Amino acid sequence: MFSSGIKEKNFFLHYEFPPYAINETGKLIGMDRREIGHGALAEKGLQSVIPQDYPFAIRLTSEVLESNGSSSMASICGGSLALMNAGVPILSPVAGVAMGLVCNSTDNADLKEDNYKILTDISGIEDHLGDMDFKIAGTKKGFTAFQADIKIPGIPFNVIIKTIQNAHLAKNQIINIMNKVISSPTNNKKTNKPST
């Protein structure tokens, strides 16, 4: 007998991205591939900081009402704050940031310092017209998820390295801002259960 797939799972991120979030019309039933893909990325970004032996099932919902940038990275930041506020003992706060790339040349071998710019925390227009959308999530110590949407034939390794370095700095700045609101899970000593 063959078996495959996930045997057990205690964390689910429900990512809702209705068409009106980007001024479009469409059916409000079911999920499309955008919601599935972005939701999976956001879930992956948070999954690794939830203790494997956590005895409760968690369903986190991210309702995107407007988008002009990376709603999946916003879902990771908001999700991290929500988990800590609910008392889930996550190992570390998680943040996400979307990086972009704009080139003067269509020849990727010709990407020199003076004909490309790496963008940090891109907006919708930069995502649409840019040459790369590189989403990176993680803690202060490292990365938990990333996704690249490359719109040119290829990107030199040094550009990828610089993008990751810039993303690491931005991610840590976002975590510093998040820590001003809540920096560790709420401790509910009476029941030792997550608060509601």
C-alpha cells in the first residue's frame, strides 16, 4: 500500500484575498491559485517557529482587504504578532519583506552596478513593472521561507546575494518595530493555555 502527503499538522494559515482587494471583480467562492500559493508561502514562513510538540491545533486567518505590495509578507508579520498575543509559544518573532529588481538591460549577463537597482519593500507598481519579486521571511537569526518570481532570463549570483543581504537588514528592522508592540508570547499562567 502506498501513502503520501502530510500525516499530521497542527498549524493552518487561512489566507483570504478577495478580488476587491486589488480593485477587481470576480467570484467570491472558493480559492484561486494566488490565494493558495501566497497562503502556502505565509504558512511556511511561520510554521518553523511553532514548537512541534505544541498540543493545540492553530488556525490563523489573514483577511487581506487591500493590497499594494506583498500581502503574504504582511500576513507573516501580522500572523507572528497574533500568535504571540494569543500565547502560542513561538520560538522567535517572524517578519517578511518583498524585494524587487529594476534593470536597464534585458541581458542578464550585462547586469553591472550602474544599470540595476535592488528595491526593498516593493509596492504594487514596482512588482508589476519590475524584473524580480523576491519574498523573504524569517527571524533575526535566519530565514524561514522565500519565493522568487524572476521576469528576466536569469540573475547573476552576486545580485541574489546582495538582495538577500538587503532583505536580512530590512527583515530585522521590521522585527524591531514589531517588538515595540509585542516581543514574546503572552504568558497565561492560570491555565497554561493560549488566551482567546
